[in-house]
Amino acid sequence: MISVRKKSADLYHLIRSLTQPEKRHFKLYASIYNSDNNKTLLLYDLVSKQKSYDESHILKKMTFADAKQLPNLKNRLYKIILDSLEAFHSNNDYELELRKYLNQIHILNKKGLYNQCIQVINKAKKACAYYKDDFHILRVLEWERKIISNSGYANHSVEEVQTLLNEIADKVKQYEILCKSIKASTEIAAILKKDFTAREQTKQDRITAALNNLTAEEIKDASYYAKMHLFNAKGLYYSAIKDSKNSRKNQKDYLKHIESNELITVADIEAYTIALNNYMFSCPQGEKYDERLSCVEKLKELAQHSMVKKNRQIRCKILTRYYNGFIATHTENKDYLKAKTLIPDIAILLEEYNDTVEKDYIIILSFNISYVFFYLQDYKQAKFWINKVINSDDANLRGDLHCFARMFNCIIYYELNDYETLPYIIKNTYRFLLKRKSVYKTEQVFIDFFRSITKLQNQDALTSIFESTKNKLVEITKDPNERVALDYFDFISWLDRKIKS
């Protein structure tokens, strides 16, 4: 059962998500369709002024109703806001437009106005074709079959009915391919969201199985959106099995596939965002700098798209990818001061849109910001941001970053010369890695190294440990599954600098 506190928080977050045009429309809508003497509007004003939800404060200020009326008022306010949002977006959201057509067909059918039904059906079919919609078209075609049947097949030949049935069969086949494509891309993405490294063979086998559910013939017959999901699934698959060449090829095909079409829906923009992000990170580190920077700039431009400005969720998704791409690209180019320039904007985004930003991107951005501060030798800020990863709620989301964040934290404490706390940090890190069964060869060398240096006072002995650890890692990371660790923090380069200094 959903708690009262959870429902109240939902209302607060819904109100916080409203844009200025949506707020104006809501107030107009509520004043027309609300019949409770403006009590819901007064409640709306109280909630919208709060920086965080405080029900006790609302009860003190709520002079227009008894405390026992508050639950009903909140439910009514929530419903009116959703109704007003549906009305506001009905003319600029293609899915709402198609549902409106379907509702009109339903009503006209009940009244027996079959010719008018067919007119609306034809409008809906044109809309489905324009938006490349593989889902709603099935419902539209089923309504067409039903209306023809209800009208007693008047004005429709057997050949016309057969043509309709063949079209339905063809669309069902395409929809089944779309579902398989979505299943493949979603399943692979879900696996990698938990841990992007996929170093275990069992995880790689699961990813392979997810991709192999489509035949060559089905892939050939795939629709626009089905192909989009397929390119994404293949790109993620090759990335997971460390085949960077094929990963980049498929992510580039995914990007070209979308760029060859006009962005006419929010779904197109969301897909384009993912395609830009995936291609950007499929480019090998240190290479294709201009192409990566081009993707960053395209994401920046996309955030200014008219459809994006009206959609809080998609704007957040684009901005997080833009900020992350900007930091990662300039960090890999060793331009840490340039990477730092957007950190204040990121901090504002994470604070103001905390309820909307995807949890894994809070972790990713925090990790990358810590990395920037580390190389700028601002170790206190590096520690502050890495602790946001370590202390985040869900350690199962991006478990790879949780593991490497704890290892990185050991290095930060070492650079801070906090040798008193460091042994406890190392101990907790090892326990965490053991619990997650993430003690690979690289991680074991790392832990052994830090256990050793905390006991050494002699500079020559310390240099010797640095050199022997570096040599071990150079050998171990010839294995692609072990080299993955260096994508998160180049431990070998850090050891090199320590040896030279």
C-alpha cells in the first residue's frame, strides 16, 4: 500500500515539475472545471511555494478547510493537475492526438455513425504513417475492421476486406519484430545499468542470448523504430564483449539512421540523445576527439529544441548526457580546467532536478567530477564528490562505479596524506569488493599495494613497491577483462607519476 507521505510527495513533485505555461493553463482549467470554491487552487498555492514538502506548515496555513479535508483536497488537486496537463498537451503530443482519434472513433461507433468513423480512421492512419507508429496503427486497423463489420459490409467489396486483413497481418508481423527488438535493447541496457563492465562470462552469455532472439529475415523486415532498437542493442552488445570496433560501427549506424529522418516526436529526440551519447562513448579514448566534441555540441543544441523546453524529463536526460560528455571528452584530452567550467551548472541541475535526473547519471556525473578535481589536485573536492557515489542509496545500480569509486577513494586519502584513516578505508573497500564478488586480479593487486604502503616508512622501499605494482598491472591488464579497470582510473599512469616524483 502507498503511504500518505508518499502520495503527498508525489503531489509536491508533480507541482514542482510544471512549466510556466502549464501553471497558467492549470489555473485557468481549475477555475473553469473546479467546483469546490477554489479550495484546490488555494492548496496548490501553498504547496507550490514550498522548497520541500512540509504538511505541518500547510495545516497551519490552511484556513480555508478543516485538517480532515486535506487528504481529499490533495487527491482532487492531483487529479485536476493531470487532467489539465492532458488537455494542455493534447494538441502537441502525437500519442495524445492518436488516442483522441481512437476515443472519437469509439464514440461515433456507439452512435452508429459509421461513415464518420471511417473519416476519423483515415486521419488516424495518416498520423500513424507520418509518425512511423507501429503500435497505435494496429488499434486503428482493428477499429476499421470492426466498423466495416458493424456497417454490414456496406460499400466494401470482398477484395477491400481481404486487403485490410492482409495489412493487419503485415502490421502484426512488424509489431512482433519491434517487440523483439525492444526486448533485446532493453534487456541488454538493464544488465549494463547494473554493472557496465560485464567481466563475468555468465553476464556476457546473458547479453548474447538477449541479442540472438531475432532471425536475419526479421532484421531485414524491421520497421524504422525496430531497426533503431536493433542498432542500439548491437552497439551495447559489442561494447560489453570488448569489441570496440563493431560497437562503434553499430552505434554510428544507429546515429545515421536517426539523423536521416526528421525529429518530429519526443520519442525521436530521446532516441537521438541516446544515439549521440552511445556513439560519443564508443569512440576509443584519446581518438576521434573532434567527433566526440561534435556529439557534445549536438547535445547542447538539442537541449534548446522547442519540444525539449516543454518536457522536463527529456531536458534532464539531454543535459546529463551533455554535461557528462563535456567532462569526459575534455578530461580525456587532459584539459581539466575546461572540464571544470560546467561543474557549477551540474551542481545546480542535480539540486533543482534531483527528483527527475536518472539515479545512475547522478552516480556517473559525481564520479567524473571527482576525477576532474583529483587531477586539479583539489583532493578535498575530489573526496566530496566521490562520497556522493559511495553514499548513494542503491549500490546495485552501476555496481562497477561503486567498486571503482571505493578504490579511487583510497588514492584520494593517500594524496590527502591521511594515513591514519587510510587503513580503515582499505579494509572497508576490500569488504565491499568481497561482498560483490568483484575481487579480480587488478583489484587484488590494488588492495595488496595499499596494504603494503601503509606499513612503509622508507622511501626506497616505497619506490620499489610502486615499481613492482606497476609491472604486475602492466602484465595483468593485457587481459581485456582486467584492462577494463583502467577505463575508470589509470592506475598505471598514477604509479608512473609517483615513481618519477
